[in-house]
Amino acid sequence: MRCLACDRNLTDFESTRKHTNTGEYLDLCNKCYNEIQADVEIVTEERLDLTHEDDIQVDWEQDE
């Protein structure tokens, strides 16, 4: 599965992130999700058991 915004491959954690109200999958990588999260308040359900150390990055610019 790929990010709808930047076309990166999604991790298992990213691909299971759902909107709480609609139940729809967001299909956004963590970088794109974090960029819109500041502007739009989205309540999500996340599978934290699928989180990998690659899913947690302090500086997203290093990943590019």
C-alpha cells in the first residue's frame, strides 16, 4: 500500500491508521500525516503494537 500524498510505501503501522468517526483508512505515511495533523484535527485509531522504530522519527527531513 502507498501513501496517497507522496506515494511512499506504507509500513504496517501506517497502513492500519483509521479515522475514528468514519472507520476509513487514511493511507498516509507518518510524514504526510504529521504535516496535516497540525492543520486539521483528526481523531484516529492506531495499532501501536505494529509500531517499529522506523515509524518514530524526530527529524522527517533526514528521511528524504
